[in-house]
Amino acid sequence: MGIRSQNNPIAAYLDVFSNTGTDAAGSNVAPNFGTPQGLTATGGIINDYTTAPGDVYRAHVFTSSGALNVTDTTSDFSATVEYLVVAGGGAGGHGYGGAGGAGGLRTNVPGVQDAGGNPLTGAAFPVSVSSYTVTVGGGGANGTATYGTDGNNSVFSSITSTGGGGGGGNPGAPSPAINGRPGGSGGGAGMQGGVGTAGAGNTPPVSPPQGNNGGTSLDVGGVTTNCSGGGGGAGAVGTNASSPGVGGPGGAGVQVLIAEPSATPAPTRYFGADGGYFAGGGGGHSGSGSRSSGGVGGGGQGGVSNTPNGNGLSATDSTGGGGGASGGPNSGGYVAGAGGSGIVVVRYQIGRLTASAKATGGAISYYGDKTIHTFTNSGDFTVTDGSAVAISYVAVAGGGGGGGKYNEAGGGGGAGGVMTNIPGFMPVTQSAVNISPGAPNKVTVTVGGGGVSPQKDPGIGTQGTNTTLVCSPSSLNIIATGGGYGGISYHPGDNAIQNGGAGGSGGGGAEAAGSAGPANPSGQGNAGGTGSGTAGSTENSGGGGGGAGAVGGNAPGNANGGAGGVGKQLPTLFQNPASATSLGTPGPSGTYWIAGGGGGGTTTPGPAGGAGGAGGSGGGGAGGTEPGPSGGSNGLTNTGGGGGSSEGSPGPAGGGYFGGSGIVLIAYPT
């Protein structure tokens, strides 16, 4: 019982000295319940919260794939769980395309309804001592010259939600490409060269339904009057384009309050979008005027024909929203919005009490004598207690994108910078911080996204986005710098080298002995590694991106990419065993490693020949080989890992791989 009490928020409230092995009952526990015990499980980001009249729930929130490991079903409550499974949304279509459909949404949370009031609650889900697979589907990438890419499925055990259908696009030679694609929710129809058919939702069919159809397009003969349909949402069909020039808005998503208290005010809800909604469809393309809106629940807005607003906007990550449609031809450089990645949440009741956390914001869990707020995307940390709270924090920026394109081996992306005020964790430690209560003293937390790689030349990955913690009354202004991009040599000629970029950690150098990005001068990370080979050689390799714990590896020879630098293991106060499989990655000693560098690519054919560099422990993506993409990977979500390099075309966006988004952890005494 003593081991279980370490992950029991009731023990954290009532028995500070939990190593005594006692879960002492006290005045904070509701009468006649003693200290009730719920299921015991691990996996995902843990969010423990209390709802009126003091029921305590534990939510396991998965923004990347993993497993829910149930180790004990002894419970004073039900040995069943409630789930939300949202697949990745479809991307919008290119070339005056249709909008992406939302990822399929399935849940058994009581009371959930679609926009028409129809129930969406599935059957009860009993669990046993077992490991339940969790797969979180990625959103569809920015599409092709024909139609938007479908989203990927999300899975919890036997529950599968289907990825959203991509939006219809420029038909080109295969005219069916103008049609929206089927999926969890269907993609909207494109309109260039005719009127397309909307993609069918709830495909394959399940009951209750996981989504809705997309909307149809309108072709009345001109660029400024033609427009396309909105993507279907989990709560409503995508809107048809019915007025000349006005694209169809995306279908509404569904509000599912599973990961946080239902009493949380809508503007401050952390999970989902627009007040706790998921799986909104993308907005269709408009011929003129304003962008069409994405559906509530993270759908991206559509583009407007041949204007500065011509690009479709991407959906919100971890919502399964559909991407907005493109408002112009590929030849003009216009792109559609990507679909949002999915999410899986599993919750169950673990107790009853009247105590509460001292602050709001992020996912809240309890470990040892600390309360931990985990931010996997941006939000506010606001102290609600009557006195100031001394916080400890780790802030990790987004990792850099890897370099690479056809016939060119690039460097791996550098890891996102790491900032902290915990002594001994990083070479430079910030000052202690006390946050006073009240909204004027809130800490604004911005979690940086990973760098990407462009679809066309020059093939250089972009720098990751900064992660920041800002509180003016407390003079807090922490900036963790995004990871440096991986370098690339230009084609043709192979004689103009773009070196690895600077950042939190430096990006790896390109083939032909490209230089690496430097170490961060403020101690947030390390330098990348250099590339190998000579200009014009047929066999070359890129260097690894730097990691928070070590420099990136130099390419060891022309046939092998450099390994990404290893990251850092999170401080022990954040090493809650309940999060061991989802917070960070395995590393040289145990788990909880973050901010590893991406591996360099190689032009040597694999697998019998060369090999891309391994990603650094802590979420760094692996490098790829020729022909590509082969063996490469993105940096992992919420680790700040750098993206791997790829020589091949097309990679996920034409060569290199994306960096992983960052994360912020804040702790204070319970």
C-alpha cells in the first residue's frame, strides 16, 4: 500500500510522510469513506482533479502513442474507465481545394452529444490487470497537388477512431481527386474544374457515429466566385458552399470534458479547443472576402483565392481538427492547412476529498510532496491559494527541423533549449521564483512547436519555436530557445553549403563537410556535429543535431550519418512512475529523458550500405538513407527532440523531418 500511496493524491493531501506506508484518514475525507482507493494504472500525462462534491478523477492524457498499464483493479469505485479517442484530422486540399475532415471521435463519457442533440456515449469499458495499447494518430500533412492527406487512426485497446478524410483538390489527370475523401469525418469537396462530391463521414461505420460528411463545392465560373466545402466535424456535417465566393465553414466538433473539471470556465480550459471541444472540420476555400471558419474544436480556417490569406490554416494539434483548404494553385506557392494530431484520454475515479491544488493550469498531478503542472501546449499558470507559491520549473523549447532533400544529405535538427531553476540540472540555473495569487500575477506559458522542413528547395529545416514563461509582476521572463535547423547543401552543384543553424542546441552540418550550429551561449544546449564528404561526391553524410546533454555526433564517414546528441534526464521531482511511459523517453539510465538531437542523413543506400544517424535519447528523430525516406523520423512530441535528416524525396515535407514540440513542467510543495 505504501508504494501505491506515492501516486495517490489522497495520500499526498493527507499524509505528507507517505514513506510511512500509511494513508491516514482525516477531516478532508468525506464521511464514511475512510480513504477510498481507485484503480492503479500508469501511462500518459497524468491529470488529477476534483469535481463537486469532491469526487477525484485521474485522467491519463496521451498526446503521443504509448500504453495504459493497469496494475491493480482493486477499487472502492467501478473497475471501468471512460475514454476519449480522437484520430488525426485530414489536411485541406491544394489548388482551390476542399477542407480537411476532422478525425473520428469516439467516447463513452456520459452526456456527450452532437450538435443535433444525438447521444454519442458508447458502452461501459471494464478493465483488468493488463496493458492496453494507445496509438495517437498524426494529422494529415499539407497535402499533395491533388487532394489533402488523410489523418491517421487513433486507438485505445479495441476502440479505433478513423483518421479524417483529406479535402478534395486540383483534379489534374485523375479527376476523382476533386472529391473529398472519406474518413472519421469526410473531407470537403474541391472545385477547380467542376463541382466535387463531399467525402463520407463515419467511415467505416461505427455506432454511435464517429463523425459526419463534408460539404459540397460551388462552381459558377470564376476564381472569385467559385468556392469549396467545409470539412465534416464530429458534431455536425461540413457546410456546403452555397453563396458565390463564400467557402463552407467546417462542421462543429464535440465538447468532451474528460481531462479536466466540467466546472472549469470555457476560456481557461486547457485540453481541446474553443472551451473543451475536439474534432472540428476545416474551413473551405473562399473566392473572395474573408476566410471561412474552421469548426469549433480546432478546425483550421480556409484560404482566400490568390491573396495574402491564400494559404489554408492548419488545425490545432491534439484536437483532431481538419486543415483549412488552399486558396490558390500550387504553382503560386499556396498550401493547404495540415490536420491536427489526435488525442486519447482515459479516466477513472480514484477518491473523494475536499482539498485542491494551489494553482490552475496544465495537467495537474501529485507525486511525493509536490504538485506538478504539466503544459504540453500553451496556457496560464495562476495561483489560487491565499499566499505566494515557490515554483520549480523546467521549460523545453521545440526541436529544430532536420535538413534534407532529393540527392542531398542534411544535418539533424538541434534539440530545443532547456531552461530551469532547479540546481544541478543544467549548467546555468535561473533564480528562485515566487508567484503571488490572483490573475494579474499569472504566468503566461507558451510551449514552442517543432521546426519543419519546407516542401521545396532549399530543403533547410526551420528553427524550433521558443518556449517562454512570462510574469511581469514577478520579473519572470524565461526564454528557452528553439533548436537549430539541420544544414543542407544546395543542388545542383553541391558547392553552396548551408551550415547547421544556431538555437537551443545547434543543428547538424550538411554533407560535404558542412559546419554545425554552435552551442547555445547561455547554457541551454550543445553544438551539432559536422558532415562528411566532399562537394560533388556521390556518397556523403550529415552530422547529428546537438542535444541538451551532449554535442551532436560528427558523421563518422561518408556512408553514415552522425548521431544526435543525448538529452537530459528530468529531475527526480518530476519522475512520477505513473508517467514513466509518456513523459520523455528511455535514455542511458532509466526513462524521463528530454531534448535529444536529431540524427544526420546519408546518401549511401541502406540498409546494406550506409545508415542514418540515430536520434539522441530524449526524443531526437533518426536520420534517413537513400533512397528515402528510409529509417528517418520526426522528433517526438513534447520532448523538444530535433528532427532527423532524410536524403530522399518526398520526406514528410520534401526531405527533412520535423522537430518535436516542447514542454513545461512546474512544481511546488503540496
